[in-house]
Amino acid sequence: MEILFLSLLITFLCYALFCLYNLIHEIRGQSCYLLAYECFKPPEDTKLDRDTCVRIIRRNKNLGLQEYKFLLKAMAKSGIGEHTYAPRSVIEGREECATIEDSLKEVDEIMFETLDRIFKRTRLSPVQIDILVVNITVFSSISSFAARIINRYKLREDIKVFNLSGTGCSGSIVAIDLVHRLLKTVHKNCLAVVVSTECLSQSWYCGKVTSMMLSNCLFRSGGGCLLLTNNPSLKPNAILRLKHVERTHLGASDEAYGSAMMVEDEQGHQGIYLKKSVPKAASEALKVNLKIMVPKILPLWEIVCYFTMSIYHSTMKRGNNNKGLNFKSGIEHFCVHPGGRAVIDEISKGLGLNDYDIEPSRMTIHRWGNTSSSGVWYVLSYMEAKKRLKKGDRVLMIGLGSGFKCCSCVWEVMRDLEGNVGNNVWMDCIDNYPPNKLGTIFVNDDQILASIKSG
């Protein structure tokens, strides 16, 4: 009983300290607000429908029958539909000889279109921006992409600029954490822009190593940008308020570190190497991350109940406590990175989520594929289009990336979000989701063999 009482007392004191910290943080007026965000919708002539996928696969002369079957089965199991997008170099058949110019054009189109829309939507001038953060993982240019934005919009000379690379699919939340720390500790009444995207033109894999072929099945074109501020006078215009953000890194583990990497195969073909251990690494990274996040987001009674039952089962030697934490006691919406069906299912199981909770992530991987760091914003956009987000709701956003790392943050909805008609990338198809049955590009062996043999 003494151990149980001491555990409850420590839990209560930790929770009280977290509440006090958050109260002081708000009183200081350094809250971080999201004023607007934009997701990129690629042009229709870059869509990867079934016929286009078959043509791309056939162009790879390195593949034999077994590689064909593996690749097409992987696509069938990926959860991706026929309405995702690829770079023009791939659509036009130049994936083996894509140039730097192809990569620059790909990223410029995403960055500039979303930035144009966000400036128009908010009626803010680019010269008002104080902080700029750009995250792109697999391609780095000179000058940087941040510099290209500064040149395009003629931003101020004293702007604080950060260009992040190698952050993987968690890059957007890494950038948000950076902005949050700057706004909280250094700069007051600032406007910050975060641009999150990826570049696939020169990273499309043209070899035959199966673990590297998976990246072609999952990754698709996409991106987005966010407008953040800590200016209290702009609070009435905000749609979300950042409550918590946490980052954890498992790079010290060789298995986690090597689960997703950019490498070359024996023939010199460059691509992203994805091991079967990716879902496991994602699950382990999330567990470590949530150990820090849980006391901040769940009510005290839920934590006390969980620890009480754990201690009871331990002291009475009755085995493990099968009752997990009820995350829905502190969170209304779960914005899980749409990295792939296996990862989504693993995270859903770990958090105890039902089909409704995980629907936005599953629909996002089907409609848009894995757009890397911007994927969580397509998920949030789905929630908004479905008019799920109501004032006071809390959204847990989870990003998972190479390294291996997990980055999570919690947003509070500042007002009812009604779908942002005209700007939301889902508006032309939201009524079709969720479908009765998710269709994929290839669904069985007969279709696979027919696709190989035809033509």
C-alpha cells in the first residue's frame, strides 16, 4: 500500500507541475498560433493511374518476372489508389536521367503555388514574414530553397532563415518545434512561415532491389506551407493553437537507424532503402515519445487509474495490465502520418484507435500516397473537409521519420472549421470518401500477371 500511495503522490505532483508550466506559458503571451495552411494539389496530367504505373514499371529493364510480381503485389497492399501524383520526369519517362533542373522545377511549383495561395488567403504581405523554415529531405540545392523563396518574394534582409534536410517524414513537426522555440524564447509578435515538401525527380529508384523498390510504391508528389504567429492581436484569426510538441530520436539503435536510408545499389542506382523493421521502429519511437507526452495531454484521473492498475497487477503478481491508456480521454482527433498501411495499422493498434479515428490517415494514403513531411497536413485537411474539427477539440499530430524519430504535437482548435470551401484540396472528392471498399491499382495475382503479359 505504501508503494501504491507513493506512486499516486508522485503522479499527482508531476501532473500539477505540468499544469503550472502551461499556465505560466500562456500568461507570458508566447503561445504559437496557426493562422492558415495550404496543401498542394498537383496538376492532373501528373496523375499515376493504373495504366501509367504499368508503363513506368515496364520501362525498368532491370526487372525480371519475380521483381514484377513483388512490385505489383506491394502496390496492391500499400493502400494507395489511382489518384496520386508523380514528378513530370517520371510521367514523361525520364526517371533514369532526371536533372537538377527537373528537381528545381518540381519543388518550385509546390513551394510557390502554396505560398501564393496562403498570402492571398491571409492578405498578408511577404515582407511581413520574420521567420522562414523550409524542410526537404532528399535534395539540397545551392542556393538553398529558402533562398529561392526569399528571392522570389523579396523578403526582408533581417529575416531569420532555416533550411532543414534529412529530417524525413517528420520534418514538418521538426520545423514547427523550431519555430515554437524561437517564438517562445526570443522573438515577440512575429510571423513565421514553414514550407514542408519533398523532391522525387532524382530519387526515383530504377534498380531491382526489392527493399528499395518499395519507395516507388509509397512516395508521391505533394507539399504544403503553414503560417504561424505568437502575436496576441492575431489570436482571433487563428484556427489552431499549439499546446505541446515533443521530439524523440532512436538513432542510437542500429536497427532503428538503418530501417530507412538513402543508398545506392550494386549497379549504382540511388533510392530509399526501406527495411521490414520500419513498422517496428515506428512503434518503438512512438512509445518513447508518448512517455513524455502523456502527462501533458491526458487527464489526471486517467493516468492515476492506469498506474494504479499496473501497480496492482505487478504487486499481486497477476500478470500484465491489459488495459492501456485511453488516449481519447484527452484527445478528440488523431492525425497520424500516412506513411503506409502497415505503419498506420501499427500506430492505430498501439493507440487503441477505431476505424473512425484512423480514417483520415487511411483515406490520405489512398488519395495522395505518402507525401513525406507534408502528409499530416493532408490528413488534417481531410478532417476539416469532413467538418470534424470543432472549437476546443484537441488534435494529436504524429510524424515518423528516418533516423529513426517520432515527433508529435497537440493542437487546440480555436473555432469551428467548416471545410474551407474553395481552398481545401479534398473539396472535389470528399463526398466519395470513405468509399465502401478501398480500391487499389492492383488487387490480385490475375490482374498482376495480366498487366505483365499484356502488350
